[in-house]
Amino acid sequence: MKTIFIVDDNLTNLGAAKDALDGLYRTFAMQSAEKLFTMLKKIRPDLILLDIEMPAMNGFEAIKILKADKLYADIPVIFLTSVNDPKVEVEGFDLGSVDFILKPFAVPTLLRRIQLHISTDEIVKDAKREVRNIQNAMLGVISELVENRDSSTGDHIGRTQLYLEILIEQMKKSGVYKDEMEGWDLDLLLPSAQLHDIGKITIPDAVLNKPGKLNDEEFAIMKTHASRGEEIIDEFMEYTDDDGFLEYAKAFAGFHHEKWNGKGYPRGLSEENIPLQGRIMAIADVYDALTSERPYKKAFTHEKAVEIIMSDAGTHFDPVLAEEFFKVAEQFKQKLKA
């Protein structure tokens, strides 16, 4: 059953709308925009009926806040108003509403308008899911291309994505970096991590697949994969307006080799100047590198990898994130075994 929020300071109007919708939809009635935002933290509706003329915060002020927040921006909003003024309607549509319903409303009109917009929203969501499926399929092809070029890494891209998911879930649980993570769309962010090593497709085979440790010159070439990854993703971004996914990917690609102490690459950023995605990926990336066999080394045990990462907290790794990693290290081990 679809969920609808009804927001109106007039109890008569609020009750009439709720009575009309109860039984057809799961409804929540509230008398102010402030209560709307409190309820949004607990429940996500499929549609919001929003009065314009309200004290404290009116409907126009409320929708500006809604549309500025990635978490709520795509929730359809229908304005309820007793003001029959084309200028008011134009302003409302400009702010992002999908419709206006004049009060007092006829119940059949209210129901028909709601059904129309919920159905339209479902069509849009289905289209977005289809685009996302195509996007994920393309990602799989690109990831396979990168991994096929780097014969030493095995399923590095797939494993790091799993490790990222574990670490991010732990961060959400602990509440660390909550403000920085607010608004992250994990359905986009996690798949985008598959592009963190895309810059490796520009590295010569003689360096990328050298059966031994790289010398200084070769390592300098290898390090360019971070900045080249950013450049490649920038090129992708020139061909799309929907760049949220690619912004995540760019951060993973460009910053996952930066170090907390400023001695990483390509920019030599330090501490919280390194974007959070880069600091998270640094742990997932290094853990996988440590526990995987390479031409120049044997695989370390899980226990040794954890020891190394924790000893480098505050130098290589964000110390806060290292502590969160330690809390879920056993989950990393389970994914390693799988």
C-alpha cells in the first residue's frame, strides 16, 4: 500500500483529505511543515499533499527544503490551496510541485489526481531501474576489461566493493562522519566503486603486469593511474547531465591512494582534506592487496593484514575509519574466504 503524507494546518481540511484516502492508501496527517520533516526521518512517503498557507513555515518554504535534499527531492508534491491564482501555480511548479488541487476539493478529483501522479512516479522509477540495470551491465564490462589487463589482481574490484559495503554499514551504525555521508545514494555509490582502478587501462602492459617489484621509474608510471582515472571519468561526464554516479566514481578513482599523513598520491592531500570516499576505499583497497598474492609477494593472512592496517592508523589511514574497520574485520575475513 502506498504511503501519503497530508500536511495542512486546518483540521477540517486535514480530516477531509484523510477520510477520503484511508483504506486506499497508508496516510499520515500532520498540521505543520515542521512535523512533516520530523516524520520524514522515520517514514518515506510515495507522495506529499502540502498546504501552501501555513504559519511558521509555508508550503513554498517547505518544498524548497525538500527539493534541496537528495533524500527527498524525488518525492512528488501536490499543493493544496484555496488561492486560485495563476502566479501562485507558476511559482509552485517552478519550485518542483507536480500539481495543484484547489480547496475545498471534490473527493473524486483528489483521488484521480493522486492516482495519476503515483502511477507516473512508478513509470519514472521503472525507467530509472532499467537505466540502472544497463549502467550496471556496462560497469561489469568495464570492470572486466580493467581486470583482464591487470592479470595479477584476480577479482580485486568485486572484493573491494564488498568490503566497502561492510565498512560503510558499520560507519552508519556508529554514526561516524554522519554529516559527510548524509545524502549518499548507496545504490549509486557502491557500484561506482568498480571504476576506482579504471585508470589502469592507460598503464603499459610491461609495467602493469611486470612479474616482480616495480622500480622507481615504473612505480611513477603506475601512480598515474589515479589521475588518469579521474580524467577518463571526466570524459564520461561530458556526455551526461546525470553525473551523481560519476562524481562518486571520480572520488574513488582519484583519491584512494592518498594517505592521512599527506604522503600519498596523486595530490599529497592529508587528513580530512582527502574526500571521505577516498579514505574509505584506501582501507578496502589495501586490505585486498595485503590478503592477495602478487608476483612480488605472497598473500598475508587476514590477521596480519588487520595488524598492518591498524598499525598504520593515523599515518596511512584515517584513524576513525581504521577503528570502524577493526570492529568489522571478521566480516572482511568471511568475504575473503568466500
